[in-house]
Amino acid sequence: MSPIERKWWFMLPVMVLSGIATQFLLTSAELPHAPSFAGSLIFGLCIVTLYRGLSFCIWMGLLWVAPGLADGKLGRR
């Protein structure tokens, strides 16, 4: 993880977006809402994958908009 990915203001929106996207995907797939190990496993795998993918895309977007973040100055604050 880069230093910027450890900041709460970066992590919180990415986690919220990945949670919303996961719920949307599981609802679209018509996965039953009954709590089960399989449903929890699918939810966990989906949210982690979406979190890492969104985190990478937003991180690349931030570096494109503000290249000064790449040298780690933000991570030392």
C-alpha cells in the first residue's frame, strides 16, 4: 500500500463505493439475502476485489491530477 492509501480521507470513500458496488452486484445477481457462509464468502471476495481495483484507479487519477503526491510528501504528514 502506498502512503496515500493509508489516509482515512482516501480509504473511507473507496470503502463506501466498493460496498455500494458490491451490494449492487449481489442484488443484480439475485443472490439470496439469507445469511450463509457462501454468501459471506462471495461478499468478502467481491468487496476486497472492488476495493483494490477502485483504490488503484483513484490513486492513478490522483497522480495524474497532482503528480506531487508521487514523491511521498503526503505520507510523511
